[in-house]
Amino acid sequence: MSTKAETTGGVTIVTPGMAALDAASTRDFKRQMAPILREHHRVVLDLSQVAFVDSSGLAAILSCLRELNAAGGDLKLCGVSAAVRTLFEMVRLHRIMDILPTREAALAAWD
């Protein structure tokens, strides 16, 4: 469950190395995200490897967004599967964060 982070053009792209962002993995996700969020304020979360998100996963992503917003930054999502996108829409999180289809689109959204 290794999270990968790479920076390009002042934007950090984070790819969680887990198939599910749920109660079992949220603690690791938050632990791995903490140093990234402290150092980088323009973050794209690439969820292309994440097939399932539950309420604790949503809370963890929302926590990342709040931390970045408090520091003057923002969070954008990309690579979101149809099932995960449906969950975001059901709880209306798609209204408070940008969800883009690809990394390229997410990076372009910063311009």
C-alpha cells in the first residue's frame, strides 16, 4: 500500500497504491498523505487504482481538501472509476471538488 507522489509544474500528483480506500486502509492513507499535504498545496489525487471508497475514505479525502484549503491550496481528483464517481455524486462531494477524467486534464485545470 505505497502511495506515490510526483511533482510536475508546481502540482503534486498523488497515486494511492491501494485498491480500496476504506476503514481498513484510511489510517495508512492519512499517514502517507500528511507529509505531502504539509509540503505541497496544489495536489491532484489520482484514484485510477482505487476501485472502492467507503464513508471513511470519503472523509479522508475531504480532510485532505480541508487541510489544503486552509493552507491556500486545493485538491483535484482524476482517474475516478464510475462506481466511485457515483458515490461522490450521491453525497454531493463533486460540487466542492473538481473531478477530472485524466491526469492531463487535472494538470491543465490549474492553468
